[in-house]
Amino acid sequence: MFALGELDWETAQKRVREMEAAADDPKIDEVRISLADASEKFLTDAEARQLSEATIYKYTLLFKRLKEFAQSRGIKFLDELDVDTLGAFRSSWKLGPLASLKHLERLRSFFKFAQDRKWIADSPVRGLKAPKVTPRPTMPFTREEMIRILAALDLYSKRAGARNSQRLRAFVLLLRYSGMRIGDAVHCSVDRLVGNRLFLYTQKTGVPVQCVLPDFVVREIEAAPKSSERFFFWSGQSKLHTAVGVWQQSLQTLFSLAAVRAGHAHRFRDTFAVELLLSGVPIERVSILLGHRSIRVTERHYAPWTRSRQEQLEADLAKAWSEDPIALLETKGTQEVRGQNRRPN
């Protein structure tokens, strides 16, 4: 009995020594991947996939915050991040529902990337429920607001100079009549504009999508001082997101001078889409110009304006039929028959 107990004790002690040696062995750490290494590999892959600089920048900020949070908890390895830890990390965000949802989607992509590479057995993000996001209505600029915005460029010129005012006018017109996102507009290279055709992107089928700009917009863009030989509105030397931030500040100043509330760059894109829909352009074609992944995305954002277009079309048809000669004759004949039927015998 004593011998058996002694043997068990010796076996246990040997197991403890092996575990301690394994913990001190640097080779064991190589099997597990650190959070820093995993995030770096993800960003390298994102660059290889040619994700936009703006998207990569958002991932970079997310990883920076995640690393700081993990360090405060004494966490080094990726597999130490469980559902509860990520839940606490999410609680530290000072974001609205939509921004929080975007952060959660980026976390989900990151841990899916790690799971595919067998760094973790399962993604802890799967245990986090998405926040409830109430869709905000699409708010294009009214035509009266657009007139005020362009008129306010005279006031902007007094603050920032005629050169900057001319460049901002060209930038505003590009946003309004191309439907580009602000990052794409800042990154727009000179060679993408040939005549009045602006190259937007290439579809998966290999077909290029081009936007025909009004002649006055082309004149304004070509006449405005360029930021560099390669780009209309970016030097190409600073970070793209930095340049986007500068243009956003300029637009906010312009919106303030124009007394336009809740103004932001994306409303130019909304204005582009809504004006096309109200003019009778089929929503599937608008979807292509906007570069949406599917028409469902376009319908989700612009369905109310599609209904407005239908109402406009119905009103146009009613007006057309009221002036149609055959319809007028039929209506007149019907009225005469009804008059005869009403006469007393």
C-alpha cells in the first residue's frame, strides 16, 4: 500500500516537472500564436487582397484597441480571448449601434481568419449577439439645399481663398454627379476621367462601369488646381484616410456656411441615387452605378424613393391619358350616354 502510494507520488511529481519544463520551453509558445502576430498576419493578408486603405485603417484601429485591452488583462495569446473577454471588450466601446455593428463584423472576420488557419478551434465572436440597429432613412440633399451649398462657396472663398474654394466646388460636383464615396473621390486619379466618362470600377464579369458626367462638371474638375499630377484631390504622399479627414472638415465648414443641417459627404451619394430613381432610371442600373454587391442592398436603402418614382409615374400616366384624344372621345361619349339616361321619359 505504501509502495503504491510512493509510486503514485513519484509519478505525479514527474508529471509536474514535465509541465513546468513545457511552460518554460519557448518551443511550446510557437504552437500558440500571439494576438500581435495574428493581427499582423491578418493585415498582411488584407493588403494582399487589395482591400481599400480606409478599410485596412479601420482594422488597424480595432487591433490597436484590442491589444491595449488584452494587455490590461494580461492576455498575450489569441486563444486566451474567450466570449466573456470579448464581451467586456465590446462594453468598452463608446459607439452607436451602427458603428458597434461594424466593429463586431470586423472582429468576426478576424477570428474567422484565425479559425481557418487552425490558430483557434472556434470563434468566440459567435457568442456575441449583434446590436439592434434601427435603419436611418436615406436623406438626400434637396435641390434647394444643393443651391445653398454651391452658393456658400463664395463665403468659403473669403475664409480659405479662391484656389481652395475652386477645388472644393469641383470636389462637391464630383461627389454629387458620380455617386462616389468620399474615399473613392479623394483617391480618384486623373487617368480615370476621359472626356466626360469617369471610370468607376470593373465588375466581376470584367465589364468596366463608367459614369457620364455633365459637361459643366467636367469643366470644373479640369479647371480646378490638382493636388498632384496623378490625383485630382490627393497628393498621394499622405495617408489616404488623413486626406479624407481634411476634405471632410472642409465640407463641414461649407455645410455650416450654407446652413445645411446634418450635412455629410454620403448625402451627395444619396442625392445621386435618388435623383436618378425619380428621373425614371431602373433601380438595377442605379445599383450598378453605386457598385452595390446586389440589388437587395440598393432596395434596402432606396426603396422609399422607388415608391416615390412609381407614384410620379402614375401621376404622369394619369396626366397623359387625360390629354389623349381617344381617351377624350371615349370620355365624352360616356358622358353623353349618361346624360341621356338621366333624362326623364
